[in-house]
Amino acid sequence: MSEATLAESHAVAHAADAHGAHVSPTTGLSNNKLAMWLFLGSECLLFGGLISTYMLYRGRHTGSPGPAQLWDIPLTSVSSFVLLMSSLTMVLAVSAAQERDDRLTCIWLSVTALLGSTFVGAQVYEFTSFYHEGVGFTTSLFSSSFFTLTGFHGIHVTVGIIMLMSLVGIISRSKVPGDKAEVVELIGLYWHFVDIVWIVIFTLVYLIPA
Amino acid sequence: MTTTEHIDHTEAHPETHGHKPNSFYIKVAAALAFITGIEVALYYLTLGAWYLPILLVLMLIKFLTVVSLFMHLKYDNRMFAMLFYSGLILAVLVYVAALMTFRFFDGG
């Protein structure tokens, strides 16, 4: 690395440190953001494994109801729409945070959490109705792989809701460590990731017949 | 303005380069909702062999739109895109290979 480039990197790091962000003097990038993208990249492998397992076992449900008998496409479509709209409210929260509007940031974060809760509620309703139709976690390979995949996703959404509400509390008390806009953006990245995973699940699991 | 001052306001916060007006995000969300509507409509139509490829293309469009525009990957530093897409491509390759091992694609 040339001396001029090194000096620029140091200048970038100093400038970002002034805003409270942890920036690497070598890359000039936020370490937190770098870590979040690395985490999301690794999450692709986790969900890839779960989706592949479901695709392999979706036809293994001899003697018990299968996807064709269980799926409630109108309900799942509405919950997919709700999660998609939560991505919009999340990006609006990030915009508000970048404009340093704490009140609006908290409002959009709360709306995002509310939409996420609606999605989780719909998923709990769906799981309950499957259980009443005689399909539990251990009923068949199909049900085990389905509940594991969608359950893992539901846990991710729930963790996202907890993070969103915690962030609203922390912003309200003005106790955000470091760069506030960056913290909102990092949680936003996680939330959008949960949304893109559902985009894949909705198509591969629900819309493509077994 | 010195070079250092210029860096202070731009490179330190590269994400602000991807900052768009709220109306832009609302339009993107409307487009995503519309595509979801098309997906659901296709489910109830009989398209035969065309159904699967159309559905996969629509899924890919939605996926890339959220990643590029809502997650700002299109405007952000390339290092972030490299990290994310490395994980994604690795996952696709590994699991396609695993599914091929189980003869998933030839219906075996």
C-alpha cells in the first residue's frame, strides 16, 4: 500500500471514529458492518442446508397429510406481503436514522416490529392448524424438515423483533453506543436478510408443488 | 477544501451514497408486492412447464431487488458484496452438489 493511500485510510478511520463507528485503518470500512455481512454470508449456508433438506424430504409423508393438503396459500401470501412491507418500514427507519430524526426512527422501528410480530403470529397459527390436522414435528420426514426450516426462520424473525424493540428502548434513552445510524443500519441488514430468506422459502416451499 | 476534508465527508460514510428519497423505497416495495401478487396468481393458473422457470425468475428478481436496493449493496463498498455473495454462491454450489448426489434433479 502506498504512503498516500495509507494516509487516506488513516484519515477515513479518524473521521469515522469521530462519529463513533469502529473503522479499520487498513480498509477504511466499518468493522461492525463487515462482520454483519460476513455473518449474513454464513447464514446463507445455514438456510441453504435447511432448504435442501426440505426439498429432499418434501415427498416423504406416507400415511399423513402432505403439502398439497396442508398449505393455506392465501394466508401464507398475506404473511409474505406483511414481511415484505416490514422491509419497507425498516429501510424508512434507516433513512430517518441517517437524517438523525430519532422520533421517526423509533416509529418506523416499532412498525417494523409490529409487522414482524404479525408474521410470527400467522406462522404460529399455521403450525397450530397443522398440528390439529395430525401433522406434528415427528410425524414424517416431510413434517420434520418443514418445521425445522420454517421454525428456524421464525426464530430469526423473533430475534429480529427483540433487537428492534431493544433498539427503540436504547434510542429513547439516548444510550446508543457509537454511530446511531450505523447501529440502525446493521439491524436493518439482519431484518432484510430474514425477508430475503422468506422470499426463497415462499417460492420453493409453498408455491412449487412437491 | 483539502483532500482529507473531502474524505471525511464521503468515504467515512459510504452508505450515504445509496441514500434515496423515501418515495423511491415506496415504489420499490410496491413493485415487490406486485411481483408477489403475480407469483400467487401463477400458482392458481395452469402454465405447465413454464410455471417453474417463471417462478424462479420472479423469486430471483425479488431477492436481488431487496439485497441491492433495501440493503444498499448496489451502492455500498464492493467488499460487502463480495463477502455476502461468496457465502451465497458457496451455499448454492454446495447444496446443488448435495442434491445431485441424492439424484434430486433426475427424480430418482
